[in-house]
Amino acid sequence: MALSIAVIPGDGIGKEVMPHGVAAVQKAATADGTDIAFEWFDFASVAHYREHGTMLPEDWQTTLGRFDAIYFGAVGWPDEVPDHVSLWGSLLQFRRVFDQYVNIRPCRILPGIVSPLRDRGPGDVDFVVVRENTEGEYSNAGGRLFDGTGREMAIQETVMTRTGVDRVMDFAFRTAQKRRGHLTSATKSNGISITMPFWDERFAANSSRYPDVEVDQFHIDILTAHFVQRPHTFDVVVASNLFGDILSDLGPACTGTIGVAPSANINPEGLFPSLFEPVHGSAPDIAGKGIANPIGQIWSGALMLEHLGLPAAARRITDAFEGVLADADASVTTPRRREHRHNPLVRRGDHLQD
Amino acid sequence: MALSIAVIPGDGIGKEVMPHGVAAVQKAATADGTDIAFEWFDFASVAHYREHGTMLPEDWQTTLGRFDAIYFGAVGWPDEVPDHVSLWGSLLQFRRVFDQYVNIRPCRILPGIVSPLRDRGPGDVDFVVVRENTEGEYSNAGGRLFDGTGREMAIQETVMTRTGVDRVMDFAFRTAQKRRGHLTSATKSNGISITMPFWDERFAANSSRYPDVEVDQFHIDILTAHFVQRPHTFDVVVASNLFGDILSDLGPACTGTIGVAPSANINPEGLFPSLFEPVHGSAPDIAGKGIANPIGQIWSGALMLEHLGLPAAARRITDAFEGVLADADASVTTPRRREHRHNPLVRRGDHLQD
Ligand SMILES: CC(C)[C@H](C(=O)O)[C@@H](O)C(=O)O
Ligand SMILES: CC(C)[C@H](C(=O)O)[C@@H](O)C(=O)O
């Protein structure tokens, strides 16, 4: 079997961590007897924007559509291009146009990583956030009125469709069946009074098709509190685009893995390539210093191999970095230092200092 | 000076904790030489809904409008009335119609309370969330299409006005000036591409009027991570209605005070009465058991006294419960037990078990 993967390093530390990711994936696949052909692309970057005035070439969809998967680094350089331009012009297009409607982010306390939570250690926390990835609060419907006057206002529409909500919930229920059989829904139907009651209705309707999965639901405000207070009680959490975005940063923050967390953007039907990327961003503040931790990129590579039907190769990768982390742990004495060492604050343009 | 306060206990444990709140406020005010007249109301409750089919009587605005403040317990009983009906029919009306456009929630680690965060103790964390309280993501504009068919969808509009955004930011800047001079803005302009860039623009415009306040801004996803990783670095955080809602549960969760946190819903111009309520909800799961912790209600009473120009009386209350907590601390041995004792999971209908 020969697989083809499109490699898009993007901006900032994306370019630094990607070579390590590709090397790990290459090596694990070869050991498994699988050939992978990697093709590198320099679009979906601010450098491309500088040269062409767009984040992507016109034919990006045909170009990328023929690959088995997309291996993505990070995009964004807010000093040069506003984030909503660079992100809506690249990553968010991939997710939408390739209908990668499921975003999966595992949250686990790894060996050698000290959780910022008192009393939680490796093995204590192990859950997955399943995020809707194509609609909801991330819309481009809306606009501005009365620009530049005192009456100025901005309106943006959240759009949830039955198709969009049902398919991601379906995926989440099936994920729960393969795990510990528990699914939590993130809602806010007491305040967000139109779309969120609809979300709840669909959750109830879908639950009835999975009587073997135990369900509960919490408003997003108290749910974030529960992530801090009792993260060990979650198994699978299903959430809208925005709530999933929040929970899948908060979860890794609670497990101490925000700098190294992976994510998968999946088109479950396989009609389009799926995309794998670290949760961290391009991190302008540390880019170019050679200090970015490549584990998020490497771990995302493991998710990619698993998705491509190579679980043994994926396992090689996770075993390897868990071993490295456990060894590193043994060589460090105080929790304080460990915590800092393994917690690079590496985010996609997420630190916008004025 | 004689003050008049409308007392609305509401539902569930609201009815249990309110008498303690009123007793504390009464006693502190008397010791300060101030008379307070309390008038109790049983509307804004599911019991009222059961009897009249509405959460509020028609003339609620005139009835409540003549008081100096509203002292509120908790509302909601999801088994009987859906939360969006009970909340939009009461609390959210008060906030909007009385133009209580600022919601303030202090986050502090108190003596005797063990934070779930490793290495954080009393005195380490002290910040305030200033939340926009009348517009934004909490709108009732939008609707459903193609009901009951496969094409079914729900649309809800987020509306941010320059007036609405500027006034709450203004309040937040002035709050920062009175504290440590640092203001953080919660945004998500990389994903929520219409309203959030508008929010950022207004933040930049308003900052220029407060050169003495140091500012920064973070996307909401990574900001929730920072609350867990470095809560001690925040002073004042300003946020939209939804983001403020999330951050003001997460903040108290990080300080271990979610069950006892207070909040103030303020109309800064004093054109309408302001409203003071605990962050916790009606808590159907523990209601009627006599185990609800009244500190959130009592602490909210202190915020109310301060707002009414009685800082010494307010101080009496906070000194008193901090003393009680510190004493309780001395009598307990393991952090585990303390944490559980002072962390009643008490929320306004926030635990919706199916
Ligand atoms: C009950 C609910 C509508 C309310 C809100 O979301 O504002 C609550 O969570 C709060 O924070 O006061
Ligand atoms: C960069 C941003 C648009 C993106 C998102 O909000 O989806 C990121 O935070 C993520 O979670 O992948």
C-alpha cells in the first residue's frame, strides 16, 4: 500500500515542528511496511498571502483533493495579516470545503507531565472532545450597520442545521460506544434561547437511538467549571463549533498538555481528505528560536496514521513520545520545573498583545 | 437614611439561602446606623408560573422600579419549566429592562477554601470579570426554519452595538484604574469573524482613552486555559455576554469558590435598581435538604451594600464570613475534605441530567 500525504507547514513554529512530524510518521510507517509519499506545499501561509494577496491558490481544492490526508502545521501572523483573514482564508476553508465536520481532540494526562490540577496525575484523566467543525457560531453570515457612527453595530448569525448537528452527534455516540459508553453534551439553552434548545432537542432525539450510551448535559459555563473540578469523570464530550473550540483548549490546559495536544479534522465518509494538526498555533512569540515542542505535531501524525488504517504505526509513535516524556520526568526534581518545561504556551496567533 | 430593597428568593435553594442573606444585610446595616426596609416577592419563580402561566406579573417593572436595589436568590426548575422559558421570563428581563449592563463577578481564593489548582492558595488569585449583560450572544432575534423536516435549522443572531460595547468597556477600564491597572479583553476574532473583530476595534479605540491602563487580549479558547495555568496574573477581564458567563463560572471554579461566588448586575447610572445574586443556581438536586451554603447569597449582599454606598457595612459581612471560613479551615485536616465541604455544586438549573 502506498499513501500520499499533503504537507502544509504554514507559519511560525508550524515550519519548525513539521519536519519532526514528517520524520516520525515516515519512520513509523516504514517500520510497518507502508510507503508514504509526502508532498510539501507553501500556501496557507502569510508568506503566500504577501506574494499573491490570498492565502490559497485558486486550484487548492483540486490540488489537495487527491491526497489521502493533509498534515497541517499552524497558520497566522497577526502582525501582518489579521487572524480572521488568514484563518478564514485557509484552515477554516479546508474544514468547510472538505466537509471535515468532526474535530476530535483527546485530553489525557501523559507520563512526565504535571497537571496544573491538584491531585491529578497520569492515568487519571482520559476524555475526548468531539467538536462540530463546519457550522454553528462560525458563520460568515451577518454584517455591519451604520459604520463609523454612534449607532454602529455588528450582527452575526449562528446557524445550526439538523443535518449538521445530527451527524456530529452520531459520530460522538459511536465514539462513546467504543470507549466507556458515556456522552456529555455541552449546551447553553438557558441563555442562547434559539439555537441551543434546538441542539438539546437533537441530542435527546439522537440519544434514543443509542440506549447503550449513558448521557448527560451541562450548560457551557458550569461545564468549564467541571473540567477543572472533576475532569476524571468525562469520557466523550460533544459540542458546537465554538463550545468545542473552548473545551478543547481548556481540557488540555487541565491535563497540562496544551502545548502538545493533537487534533483531527475528519470527513468520516472519506469523500474528502481529513486534516491533522497540533492544537497549538504559529506562536509568533517563540517562532524562530528553535524551542518549539514538536510533540503536538508528532502526536497529530499518530492520529493521521490511525485514521489511515495503520493503528500499529500510530502506536509506535505514541509509545515513543510517552517514553521520552516519562524519561524526562525522571530527570527533573520539582513539579514546578516540570510543569514549565512541558507547558510551552504555543498557540495559533492566540496571544494578541496590543 | 432609609433604604428599600426588593427581595426575590425565586426557586429551589434560592428560598433556603435568602433568609440568611437578608439577616446578614439587615444586621450589618443596623450596626452601621442605616435602616433598611425589605419587601419580599414570590414572583420570578416556577411556583408563580404554575399559578399564572407567566414568570412575572404584568406590572413588575413599576413594582420593582421604585426600590433602591433588588436582592435575588435563584430561578429555575427545569423538570417543570424549560430553563430558557423561566430565565428569559425573569432574570434576563430584569437585566435588560433595568439596563443592568454590567455584570461583575469577583474571583478570589478565600481563607479556608482549597483551590483545585496545584500551588495556589489564599491571596494568590484576585481578579474581577466584567461581563456585558444586555446584548451580544444573548439575543432573541432569529428563529427556526423547515420545522420537523430534514432541512430543519435554527438561526440566532448575535448583536453588538457600539453603545453597548463601549459602555461596558468604559466601566471595565475605570474598574482597572481603581485596582492594579490591568485590563484583559476576551475575544475570538479569528473564528467569530464579524462581531468579534468589531469588539476588538472598540477595545482598541477605548484603550486610547485610558493610557494609564495596561491592556492585552486573548481568544476565549486560550484564555480559559490561562485561567487554569496562571490565574494570578489577571486583574480585570472584560468580556461579551456569553464569554463573560463562561469566564465567571470558570474563574470561581479555579479559586474553589463556585458554590459561594457572588455577582452584581449593575445599572451604573442609577436610573434603574441594580440586582445582586449568588452565581449558583436553584440547584434542584440539593434543594429541600437544608444543605445549601448561604455564603454566595450573603456575599452578594455585601456587594449590594457597597453599591448602596455602605462600604463599612459591606466590610462587616465579608470579614464575618472570611472569619468563619478561616476557622472552619483550622478544624479540618486534609485538603480533600475541605475542598468538598466548601464546594457545594450549586447552580441555577445548570445540571440538566436527562
Ligand atoms: C441562568 C443563566 C441564563 C445565567 C446566564 O447565562 O446569564 C447564569 O448562568 C448567570 O451567569 O447568571
Ligand atoms: C485559529 C482558530 C480559527 C481555530 C478555531 O477557532 O477553530 C483554533 O482555535 C482551533 O481550535 O483550531
